Amino acid sequence: MTGLGLTAWIYLLDKKIKEQVDSNILQGTRKEIPGGRIYLCNCHNEGMALGIGPKDQKNCQGISAAALGAAAGEYLRQNIQQKPMIGRIGLGMVMGGGLSNYMDRRERGYVTDYISFRTSHKKLQKIVFNLSDVCIIAGTGLWLLSGLLPSHKNKTIKSKKNKKRC
């Protein structure tokens, strides 16, 4: 699957999950998943990641659009320069997650977050996120890792020509 195929898959899957969460879980409530370590929630986040940043939707949308554009530009650059596939896959994940969250903000004015963990740490228990957030973080990690790898450009070996010196 190419980076752009992955982008579409993440966008569509997260959109479907958010629709299910919004229609089956009352906003602001949690449902424990069997095993008790994970909760399904319906949390409407009007800010950026972790509820940080501006609550003004115009600013949130602008920041999201700029980040999405930067990821798309970097994806294009990596394709042109034939950079390692792992970076393009990472950027595909970033674009899929970013697009899903951006469209939520644009259409609804908030992002639906739905995963939380039960832990003894009070601050960690308050964190609620979604598949898009996971893909943005993991994709960024893959993209950064790809910077440590050599490019896979088709390099031709130039033969040394004997030059006569006068």
C-alpha cells in the first residue's frame, strides 16, 4: 500500500469509528472495554492535541491546514527525491490522521476523541485520543527515523576517465 493509499484508509476508518462513537456513546461518558484497561469515550475536543492551544476554530483549522499542507509537501519532495519508503509511509499516516481531524474541525467545530486508558496516574487518565492522533504520532516517528536512512536513488557509478595532462 502506498503512502497515499494509507492516507485514504486511515481517513475513512477513523471517520467511521467517530461516527459509531458519536451515535452509540453519550458525549462525555466512558464505556469500559473487557479487561478494564481501556475505555471507549465520546469526548469533543475543541482545541488542538490534548486540548492544548486555541479554542478558536478558525485558528485551529488554520494550524491544522498548514500542518497538513507541510506534510503533503514533504511527501511530494520525498517521492521526487526517492527517499526511503518508510518516510513516505510515515507521512501517509500523518496526512491520513491530519485530514481526519481537520475535517472534523471544519465540519463540526471539534474533533471526536474516543480512546482512554485506566491508569493510576490521574493526569494520564484524563488523556483521550483517537486513531488519527496515534497515526500522526507514529507517522511522525517513522518520518524522523527515515531521515537516518540513506536514499534509495538509482545511482550510477561513474567510471573514472583517464585524463591526459599536458
